[in-house]
Amino acid sequence: MDDAQNQNMSAAQAGLAGQGSADAAAHRAPVHAPAPDRTVNPAPASVPDAVPPTAVGGKTAISEQAVAKVAAIAARSVAGVYALGTGSGRALGAVRDAVGASSATQGVHVDVGETEVAVDVTLVAVYGTPLTRIADNVRTAVYSAVESLVGLRVVEVNVDVNDVQIPGAAEGRSDKPGSGSESA
């Protein structure tokens, strides 16, 4: 039986030798070898892999509300920004928060065009940080966020530092002498 197996093996090897060494190696590969590479036919030339944005039809409209939210989130993320909006606007915001209708765009106004946007930010700064540095950082953050997330070109970001919050002082409490905080 050993002779019969050797003859069959020799015949198989002889047949494979005529096919080339690559085919012979493939037939002798162990079971766990990777499957042969099968090239998938590429997509037809009429269907490109990545369509440039200008080739796609349609119009995109981005609301002022969406742009204002992006700008507000960016402005709030800057160190030294206590809150956005004016004192009366923040008081109204507290009432809205109490009834569950908060405004994420408080203190931010945007003028949105087809390809450009102008942003106005009103904020309260934390005492101790240079106000011009806060304004510059807010401007940079808003430019970056709006241009990268919204895709509109920012033409200007106006920052109005409306007030300064003193750490430890309760908001709305007057720190003026004679306001009832002194004893008589």
C-alpha cells in the first residue's frame, strides 16, 4: 500500500510540476492559509468613489438658530466667560430655565447669508482674567467652531463684555456701600 501511495503522490507532483511552482505551492498550502486574493471589479467609471460637493445638486439652508447655538457653545467653552447675555437677558433666561424652556443662544446674535455669517456675542467675564484676552479667545473659538462645524465663512465676531462677575459674589447682589450690607 505504501508503494501505491507513493505512485499516486509522484503522479500528483508530476502534474503540478507542469503547472508552475506557484500553483504547486498553492495546492500544498495548509488548510489555515489565507484564501487566494480575489480582485473585485472596480465600480464603473460613471460612479466615482467620492463626489465633490459642487457636483451634487441641491441647496443647503442653515438656520440662524443652528449657527447661534454653535457660536454660543464655542463662546461658553472659553475660560473666563461667566455667562452669555446681559443682566436682564440672564434673568429672563433663569425664568425660561425654571419652566423648562431654556435658550441655548442667549447672548448671541447672528446674521446668516448664503455663504457668510456675522456673529455678535454679549458676555459676562469672570474677574481676574484680562478682558481683551477673553474677547480674543471667544472670537477665535467662535470663528473656528462656526467655520468648521457650519461651513460658513465668518466675516466678523463682535464681542461685548457687558459685566464682570466677582468670584464668591452672589449674582444680582449689590456690592455698593449703603446697600444694606453694612451694620448701623
